[in-house]
Amino acid sequence: MNIVLIVAAYLLGAIPFGYVLVRLFTGDDIRRSGSGNIGATNAMRASRTAGILTLLLDAGKGALAVGLAQRFSSEPRVPVIAAVAVILGHVFPIFLRFRGGKGVATGCGAFALLAPYAVAAVLVLFVVVVFSSRYVSLGSIAAAALFPVFAFLFGYGGSVVWICILGSILIIARHQANIRRIFRGEEHKFSLKS
């Protein structure tokens, strides 16, 4: 059962909601527009509705994967492993030849059940950074970098903190191109008007 739950978590993560929704709303392939990413930020550039739905569904699949593991496994490490599996599924989806998103929304949904106070803290940090810098990617990077710190400060267990570190490293690594564009002044800026 534990193996089934972990595999199910990966497969849930691998559902490419951004790709599917942009196809439905615009007929376009999200991988050929904007940043080429299948996540909510790029989906928003194609369709505001598709972007919002992608954000909600990507976070939802993260929460569902961990929730199922918490419900059906008596082993405390399984929900933690499921959190990693669902993020890996989103970042490396088998349905799109292992080329997926950056894992921010999915990770947020997954860790909301494992470390809710830490997630709340980084969401506040994310909003502050995005609205002060107008870079969504910078907000994501800052939130990911400080998430393990908040998890530790709020007293979550060692296994949760270590998985937070692993998840943060993965998310930041997926933002390498964004980091380069920020330093070059070429990164897309967030605007409520566009």
C-alpha cells in the first residue's frame, strides 16, 4: 500500500493541468509560448482563467497526494515521501516526456498538510517579494529558500525539515534560467493589468 501511495503521488503530480487547460481555452501548446513552462505563471500569460485554474489544481494535486498518504498509511514517513513524489511528478511528468513545471504550487499544496504554519509564512513572504519586485520567480525563489528555515522555527519534525530542504533545492534549481534573466534585467515582470 505504501508503494502504491507513493506511485500514485507521482502520477498525480504528473498530470499537466497547465498544458491541458491552455489547450482547452486557447488551442495553443503552452510549451511553445512565453517561458515554455507548464505552470500557472506561464498559463496566465495565455489565459487568465487557465492560469488561475492551473494554480488551484496544481496546488490541489499536491495536497491530495499527501492527504491520501496520511489517510491510508500508518507509516509517518510515507506522507513526507509522497510530498517529494508529487513534486517530482510535476517537475518530471511521464506524460510530457519528463519536461514539466517548477513545482512551486504543487509543493505548496503538498507541504500545506505537512507544515501549514511554515507554508503560511512563506506565502506572506512570496506576496511581499512579488509586489515589491514584480518578479513572480523571485518571490518563488525567496519562498523556497526560506521555507526550510520556517519549518525548523515552527518546530516541525526532522524528516519534514529535510524534505523541505530537498524540495527547496529542486524548486530553486528549476529557476536557474529565471535567475539568469533577473540578473540580466530580462525577466518578465508581474502586472495586474496584463
